[in-house]
Amino acid sequence: MPLSNPDKIFLFAEGAVSTTRLIAYLTLTMIIMVIDHRAGYLESMRAFSGVLVEPAYRIAALPSDVARAGRLAVATQSQLVDENRKLREALLLAQVRVNRMSALTAQNERLKKLLDVQKELGLGVHLARLIDIDLDPFRHRIVIDAGSAQMIKVGQPVLDAFGIMGQIVEVLPNTSVALLITDPTHAIPVKVRRTGLRTIVYGTGGINRLRLPNIPISSDIKVGDELVTSGLGGRFPAGFPVGEIVEISNDESGMFAAAIAKPAAALDRSGEVLLLQDLPQPMGPPAPQHNDPDVGESPASEEQDGAMP
Amino acid sequence: MNRRRAQAWIFIGSLLLAFLLQLMPLPQPLLLLKPWWIALVLIYWSIETPDRVGLGFALLIGMCGDLLSGQLLGEQALRLVVMSFIVLRFRSRLRFFPISQQALAVLGLLLNDRIVVVMIRGFSGDPIPTMGFWISPFIGMLAWPFVFLLLDDVRARLRAQES
């Protein structure tokens, strides 16, 4: 391989690259990073380059799609029959539950009318599929095949059949990126379903672990408690399962109890996700709950937004 | 002329493949093991054809990587600029290393890159990743001989075909 100027090659001294150019390029990248970090130009640039980025995502997801299709094609009859039976049983159970629920809903409607509550629980959802690619193993983000063309907006909650998965952080023309609740930069306001205790659940970076670092030490919480969204912060609607407490210990200072929870959603297994349409959120602090005296006394600082910057 | 074009195709094709491999999904336990393919391919090309791969090119590739992964714009660019600077500086020596020694050098480069990442994350206020973060350079070291031999073989075949 002939080089352009073989006279200039030294074995131990400055060769093809000079330090000045390195410094110039390093400065350039640092300026870009600072501008991006401060002003968030990456979003506008990404939206601009979405035309290029989206096909790349689709192509990268192709092999796993093909593999899945292949597995389906060679699945044996008995496997399919088995799966079919299981699904039918699940459907039956779900149907029974829905029937019971509809009776309860009707009753609820009546009671609410009696109480003169205006807040509606009607949910608009959009079903979307995951695009099976991996952006960065240390940031828990997923790519979804619905974007601004499907009226997806930043901040919409993402759910699967079992609970909250995360929220949309970035929207491209036909795809969007969602931040999972297990990402270390994510936080979600929750309450314990059994006692109504309000707290915040943080992601840890592990796909099966959520962190509840600041629970008052005297509060009533135990392993197995279910966590549901509290609806505070106005990002996630109230009442969706988030996780289940699996471990409780003291934090380092001994002032708070710290718990570990397991996410309710199948974060690494879901293939389809639901995107909730924006709900009309009441502005200002939420109305006090009448039937639960514990809840009203928690400090107002817990009413944070869903995501930390 | 024709050979030139074929060389360019290999060059571009290997980089595109590296980007796709980077985005490729893996089962959850294997995710941490994914080597940084883009860096491996770029190291290869800056050892073999330094007239084509300079610091500016590394910057460009890094920006593409940032756009694809939706990270802080410029992060991968900075990492690749640092890496290709070191490679280009020591190119004359790296070129004549036996493959095992080359793999060790690649390990050094990738570990250095991890330190750069930790610095960037520290400055931008992101959480510092867990211990699994340090596995990937070792996998990169193991993958290096294959990347090197594969690309070398493809190019050698091309040359043999031409003559």
C-alpha cells in the first residue's frame, strides 16, 4: 500500500497528525457538546435528520424481525395448539374480569354522578410496535414505530398489558424514542396501593430493579406492596401499576427506609405497547382525597414531574 | 479505477455494517458484552489507510453515531477523535505488531475510551455507569482479530482478483 508521502513517516516522532489539529477538533466537539447540552439542539437536528435515521433503525431491526418470522414459520403444530389454548384461557379470564368491571364501572359512574365529579377516566390509546434495536445498553430507551405522523407527542406515557413502561422523550416523523422507568435518569411519582403512601420511584439502570430511596422510616410499607401511579406531576395518569416492593432496608444515613421494587411491566419482553393520548389534566394541586386521611399530609415536594432533566 | 471503486465500496460497506451492528438488538444478558464495532472498524482503517481516515473523518463518523443513538451530540465524536489520534500517532508501530499484541493495544484504546466516557458523563451530570460498563473493551479485544482478519482477507482477495 503506497502512502502519499513516504518521506514524512517517522517511527517515533510526530507523524501524520499534529497536536494542533487534535486540539482544534477536541475544542470543536466540546463546543458542540456544550451547545447541545445547554440548548438541546440535538432534537431539532434529529428531527431534521429523521429521514436518514429512521431507515437505519428499520434496517437494523430487520434481522430480528426475520428471525421471529422464521421461528413462527417452523413452529410445530403442537406448540401452536398449546399457545392457542393458553391464550384462549387468558382471554376467558380477561373476559370474566371485564364483565365484572363493566358492572363496577356502571356503579362507579352512578356514584360519581352523585358526588358530582367532573374528572373523566376516559382513555384514548394508540397501539404501537417496538422496533427491536438497541440504542445504548446503559440508557434504557426503546424505539417505537409511531411518530409525529401518528400524532405522538413528547411526554405521552407508554404502557403494556401489565403496567407503566415509560414515557416518550423524542418524536421523529414515523418513529419515537421512549425512556423506560428503569433508566437511571427517570423518576415517577407513585403511591402504595394498600396504604396510599406517596413516594417517588427512581430507575436504577438494571432492567428488573426500581429504587425508592426516601420513604419515611415510620411509614407502613412491606414486601409485596403494589405501587401504582399517583397521578401527581401531571405526566402519568393515576392508578396504573408501576411495580411491586421486593426488598426493604435502611438507607446509609438511617433516616429513611429504602426499598427496591420490581417493575410491573414486562420491560424487556413486550412487543406491542400502548401510548396514552394526553389526558386533560387539572391545573394546580390535586383535590384532597376524602376517604383516606393518611394521604393529605405528605409534603408538597413530592409532587414532582415525571422526569428529571 | 475499478479497483479503486471496489476499495471504496469495502470501506463504506464496512462502516455501514458497523453502524448496523451497533444498533442490532441482543438478548438482555448479552447487551453489556456488545463491543464498540464502529471504533474497531475505524481503528482498522486508520491503521491501513491513514490517508483516507483523518481526525476530521473520525469526527464525522462520531457525529453520525451520535445522531443514530440519540445521545449527547458530540460525545462519540470526541471519543473517536481521541482514539484515532492515538492510533494515527502510533500507526507505524501498530502496523507491525503481531495480531495478539495488536489486540492488547486495542484493549488499551478501548479502556482509554471508557475513561473518556466517564469524564464526559461526569461533566454533563449523567449518572456514572455500573461495573458492567468495563466489560465491553475486553470483548472488543477478543473481537479485534476477527475484524482485522476479515477485512484484511476481503481486501487481499480483491487485490488477487485484480492482478
